[in-house]
Amino acid sequence: MQKVITYPLTVLYLICFGLCLVIFHPIQWFCHKYIGYQAHKKSVDALQFCLMRCLNILGTRFTFHNPHQISTNQPLIVVSNHQSMYDISPIMWYMRKHHIKFVAKKELGKGFPSVSHNLRHGGSVLIDRKNPRQALPAMMKFGEYIEETNRAAMIFPEGTRSKDGSPKPFKTKGLEILLKKIPSALIVPITVNNSWKMLRYGKFPMGIGNHIKFTVHKPLELANFTDKEELLRQVEQTIVDSIKI
């Protein structure tokens, strides 16, 4: 019975979701082209809030637990497990004061209203996973940008989304580059739970009544670790230990 209800709710959600992307695309474009970075960022923040409200149509709730006072005067490397696209808007919204920028695959840079524009013009980096000659210098330049601006680099080291919530081994090459290029960074591990349930039936219909939970773990000062491999192991273990299947 529950699955039957999901069909009309999913249709309504997709209409609202699509309208948000289409409406905010020209707003982003105008802000970026004629006003500047701060206006563009505020338009992106507003988009994330609206996208979260769209998910409320499906009975989705969000809990973002962050008991830590994280400075905005220091660059961040935010590391998280990845369960679905619905991980992204809450992290961007609840951590908006840190100016979250993403390491994203190049395919997302075209064809997606609002999303592609922000990835191309908002400070994120688009990489070709199959082309190290492009990805390596792009990541290095991105790391330098985060170090200079005291903003936040967001990376999902699993590479692809987990379809059932089970964690995948971290691919650490990208993280290693960021550690090298952002030496003053604070490492912020985040665990996402239940986001995968939004796609429990596939892309259509969507899951309803889910409670997506985010746990921000104790930040780690990169400068305090001489052994970067141990740091990466600690970050991965912290994230994985809080995943509940």
C-alpha cells in the first residue's frame, strides 16, 4: 500500500524539484554575471533550502547533528560517505557559512539546470575520472583555491553512491592531493544515514517517510598529523563506524 502512495507523491515532488532548478537557473546566472560571488552564493543557498522543502512532500525529514564550533577563518576538507544525491543539499544548507565546494565528475558540468551552473561557476572542481592528466592539475588548483579563500572542499571518497547504505572502500588519491595543497585545513568527517532509502525502489517511485541523518564528527587539525595515511584511516573509520544499515 505504501508503494502505491509513493507514485502520486513522487510525481508531485519531481514537478516541484524541476521547477526549483529551472527557476533558480536564471537567478544564479544573473547574480553571477551582474552582481558577484556573494549574491550568487546566496541564490545557491536559497536553492538548497527549497530543494529540501521539496523533499518534505515525500515525508522526508532531516537531522543535522553538529555539536562542534567550526571556525570560518580556516579552510576545511569535508569528507563524507555517499548514499544518494540527497546527501548534498542538506550539507550545503547546514554548512552554508563555510562555502561548501565540491569535487564532482565532469558529466555534471552540463545539462542540469542550476546544478551545472553552480558547479562551473561557484568554485567547485569538475574532474574526468578516466583522465588523470586532467584530474590531477584540476585537483591541485582546486586545493590552492580552498587554501587561499578559507572555504570548504567537499569530497565523497567512495567515488560512487552506495545503493544500500553499505560503505565502499575509500579511494584516497583525491584526498591525498587536497591534504598536500591545503596544509592549514581542518578535516571534518560526516556520516550520512538513510539517504539511500530515497531510492529503495529505484529512481521511480521514490521512497517516502525517510529520516535522513547527518552526524558531524570531531574535526581534526591536519597540522597535527605527520602520518597522513594514519589520518586517512582514522577519518574513514570514524565515518564508517557511525553508518547504520
